[in-house]
Amino acid sequence: MELAIVGNMAPPLATPSPYLVAGGFRIVELAALAFCEEGRATIYVEEAVDLPQILEECRFEIRRGVPPDVPKIEAGCVPHLLKSKHLRCGRGELKLGKGEELVVEPLVTVADLIQHNAEIMREALSRLRELGVELVKGEVRGVVKGEAYIRGKVYEYTYVEGPVVVGPSSAVLPFTYIRPGTVLYFDAKARDEVKNSVLDAYTRKQHGGYLGDSYVAPFVNFGAGTTVSNLKNTLGAIRPSYATKSYKKLGPVIGEFVKTAIGTLIYGGKYVGPLTHLYGVVDRDVPPLSIYKRGEITPMDREKAKEYIRRDLAQFGREDLQRYYVERLLQKPLF
């Protein structure tokens, strides 16, 4: 089976849209999962990056470049493949299976992924169970209730409420409450309270603080006490700048290599661009390669930014990604 995933989702991140995490797995993995029983899948993408993948049970390969004769699907339509392979999604149609046509709307922003995250996760875990996959293989010492895909470690004195995904080398640290929809994708660590949020690979939230309804890209570190908001005091709609719709509950979208100082507070619905350093109360969007302090945004020195990328990658043994991120963040504008 061959399929091409095309299109981009807002807001801009260094992670290509087919590699974003929805329902616990990268979008490319959801495509492979949908066609798992049909043998090895070849998935074409417009831009590729060697980030970890945790779906072990389905055979697939990813190739860069989109052949003109291969069926194409928007990245935001892929999660719907778990329900039907005969889709009318937005303005596109994909007919790769039998049965009635399923008419759905595409997920067009990262906020949409978060809004539908738990639903997509339930579909993915249900599909894995149908394939006979053992969902819990990791080390569980805490309490886990509900559906869970665990390949990492759940420490003592923790309470995990599914659906959740704890990927390889990830850890739910002691004295932590993990609420439904949470993803610790790969080598991600979490402490205190996390609800319906994606922590992509190599991300650290190892101290106190609340994280809810948020998307966190790879290589992010939260300083002690960092907390995000996901609900207005008025209970009114949150309207992120990058979307045309509003949400009742939505935390921030946080880009790659972001670092927060101790005690940082981030308003709901904000976009924090890649390679940003945050201090204090963040009540507005912060563009990539910036330092936010006392309400002011200062551009980050680009030579220093390159060194920050090198240091981050080195601590995880991922120096191989240096060229990709330097090109993506410093040589190709995200806006």
C-alpha cells in the first residue's frame, strides 16, 4: 500500500506536519496503523526528519518526496482513516477501502489535534487490540486505570487515568497525576499533573506545575513551577491567533527547544515558537528564536541559537539532527 501525506498544520513548528503526534502516535504512524493488516506500507511525505517512532506492530517505511501517481491525503485527515478508508475529508476524497463513504472535516491546526486527542487515542488503542497487540509492556508500579499503551515506566505513588500513551524510555515520575489524553511519546518525563497534553520526544517536565490541553514539541524543558492555563476565568472561548475557530479549553502550543525559567506562567491558547526562552508571565504569542522577559520580546542571537541547538541535541545523543534543525530554524523562515 502506498499513500502520500501532504499539507501543513498551523501554527508553524520545526516538526513536519506528518510527524506531529495525535492520539499518542505520529500522523505517519496512524496511517500505517490504518493499513496494518495489508502488509508493508510506504508513506510519502514532503519533508522528512529522523525523529523517534514508537509504533512497533505495523510494517511501514517513510520516503521523502511525493510521486504524482500516489493517492494523497491531507495530514489533518489521516486520523479519520482509523474509522474508514473511504473518506471525503474537506475538499479531498480517498477511496482505499470498501464500505460507505465517511464524510468528515479535516483537523487544520495543532489545537484541533489536542481537541480530538483522546478520541483519536481510543480509536488507535482499539485498533491495536484488534490486531492482538499487548498494550502494556512497560514497568508499572503506580496505579493505572482505563486504557493505556505503556512501553516506558510508571513509578510508585502515581495515578494514571486512561486513555494514555507512555512510550519507550518515557517515565511518569513519583507523585504524579496523569489524566486522560496524555502522551509521553519517547524519552519524555512528567511530574505533578498533566491532562490531555502531548509531550513529544526528549521533553522534560520533571518539576511541579500543571500542564493541560497543550502540545509540546521535542527537546523542551520546563523549569520548576511552570504552569499553563487552559481555561478562561469567564469560561468564555479561547481564540488562538493561528486558528479560525475557538475552544473552551486549550493550553499553549510550545515549539522545539523552548526553555522556561522557574515560575513561568503561560496563558491558554498562546503560541510559543521554537527556540524561545521564557521568563515570567507569558500573556501573548512569542515568535521563534526569541527571549521573552518582563513582557518584552528580544530576538535571539543566531550564533548563540545554533550553539543552544548543539547542546540540546548532544545531551540526548542526537547530534545527527543538528543539520536539520539549523536549516529548518535558522536558514528557512518558519513564517
